[in-house]
Amino acid sequence: MSPTSKAILGLAVLVLAVSFGVIPLAFAVGGDWIKYSANPILSPTSGGWDSDSVATPRVLYVGGVFRMWYEGVRTGATGIGYANSTDGVTWKKYPAPVLLPGAAGAWDSSAVALGSAVWNGTRFLMWYSGSSPVAFPNGAFGLATSLDGISWAKYRGNPVMTPSEIDQKYMAAPYVISLNLTYNMWYTGRSASDPASSQVTRILYATSFDGITWNKWPSTVLGPSTNPNAWDSVSVYSPSVIFDGTVFGMWYSGLGQSSINPQIGYATSPDGSTWTKASENPILSPGPAGSWDAAGVEQPGATFGNGFMLYYDGFGKTAGTGIGLAYPPQNFKVPEFSGIAQALLFGVLAFAATYLAHKPKARKNQLLGTRFLTRE
């Protein structure tokens, strides 16, 4: 191979390595997401078990059907509900909660909350948070399974994850994806070293081979901004993650110094543990005064159905929490093709074009079936 050909090959390999994450680059491109004009797409049911609020949407697109699990509240009592849809916009609720707190004395007797769901090809798996007055007042995580997404059986060995130093004072919102025979979980936590009055939360990470025994990452993977004026300078929480085969994309909630009016941001990672926040953050903000989500947007749930679709909580100054839908900016994908990779690619193309314009012509040796280069 000639030196020129080797140069082209080397540049091409470098571009592919950058583009496909073999050589990880820190980048994240978000852009403002576009809210569905007829939001909210799911609201509390008057007189129903979820009459006060519906929140924390977790959506899977399985077998041509959108399936949503969400938290419902009525007069302080919590449960997890279910709804389905053919288009991801118009939803039909199941009339009763599909997962409730445990009996008195159970680890999850006080409350249950999402969580996330995974379809493993034969059944649904749900990881959820639960709490109890004495054993787990700051939360722990459980596992439940279902064949239809409606009838759930809690794992007898629950809870599958309990507090430790890194999340002793608060743990919630476990979001799990299955990848290469490993379950990956991102969740919200507050450490034992945080002051009792602290509102700081961080996003933590854990992995498991069976979804039951978890190994926690030893440090925070996404924390609040160090800029005190940033929109997420106090808390980041409630992650939702998608892996596209190359790069992880995370949507997350954030709070600034006022600790009100939450917003939603976006970050990317080559490995699930090292994250880069998008410079365009936040990518979703509260609506204008008087709108249904004027006071805050949070707890995103991303899915891929009719393209990327982002479900989220929204609430107004007086109205209860409902669930909205947003669509990505034009040409959004995970991962975003980095500017460095683009520059390298353009360089390769320009170099190749120049080379090919002066490329020596070839003639074929009919006997040997090889090519001999001759200059003319």
C-alpha cells in the first residue's frame, strides 16, 4: 500500500473511531424541544384514584403499542397506573392502579413510585422506589414482573437495592436499560455527608447481571452545576436514558437556587458513567404564564416510537400535575455527530478527492487477476 493510501486509510479510521465512540469525545447537543400543541396528553381523573395528580411517565413502544406507567396520587395515597395508546398521543387509562404500596410492616408500606420498565422479550420488568416509616424512610428499590404490563408480581426478595453511604439520605427514580446482558441503572441520590437540610440531589449509577444484585458506581456520574447562577445548580434528578448503539443520551430534571420551577436538560456519555451536559440546556422549560405547565417541567421519560418522543410532568400555579409530550428539534439524534468528527470527515473527503483526481490508472493482468499500476 502506498504512503498516500495509508494516509487516507488512517484518516478514515480516525473519523470512524471518533464517530462511533471508540475514541470518546465529550460532546452533547440538545436544542429546544417542541411541546405538543394539545398538551397535556394525560390528566388526573376527577373522582378517580389519581384525581390529584399524574406524574413520572415511563413509556415503552412494544408490538406497535405505546404503554405508559405513571404515578397517581389521591389525598396523599400513591400508586402506579397504566395506560396504552396506538399513537403515543391519545391514551386510554386502565381504571385502577397496577402497583400499590405493601401491607403494614412491608419495606414499601408508605409509598411506591416509578421507576422504569423494560421489556425483555418475554415479560415486563419494573424497578420502582418504595419507602416505609422505620426501615426505609429515605427510600429503597424493588423489582416487579408482569406478562401484560397490568398484573404485577413483586419480587419476594425485595428490596433489591438499599441505601449506603452514597445515597443514605435519599434514593429515588431508578431508570434501567438492558445492554449487552447487563442491566444499567441511573437514579437520584443524596449522600450521608450532605447536611440534614440539604436539597442537593445527584444522579448515581449501578450495574447488575440479573436485575437483582446491584453494584453501585463509587461516585456521582452527573451532579449539579458548579455555577451558582445555573438553572441546575442545586439539584439534578429523575434521569431517563436511551442507548442508540454508540452513545448514551440522558434527559434529566434540574433545579436552581430558588428550588422552584424545575426544567429539563440533556447530556451524552460514551460509557454511561462520564457525562457531558449540552450547552443548549435547558432543552425544555416551563410554559408562559397561565399555561398548564407554567410553574415547572420535570421527570422526563424518553422513548422511541414515532421518532423520539419526550414525555414529562408539567404543573401550573394552581393546577395539579399532568403529563405532556414534546418532540425533538429537527434532525435530532443520539449521538449528535460531533463537530470534530465532521471536520475530520470533510478533510478526508477533500484529501481523497484530490488524490483520486491524480490517481494512477490501472490495467488488469488477465492471467494473474491482479492489478498493475502504470502512469500515463
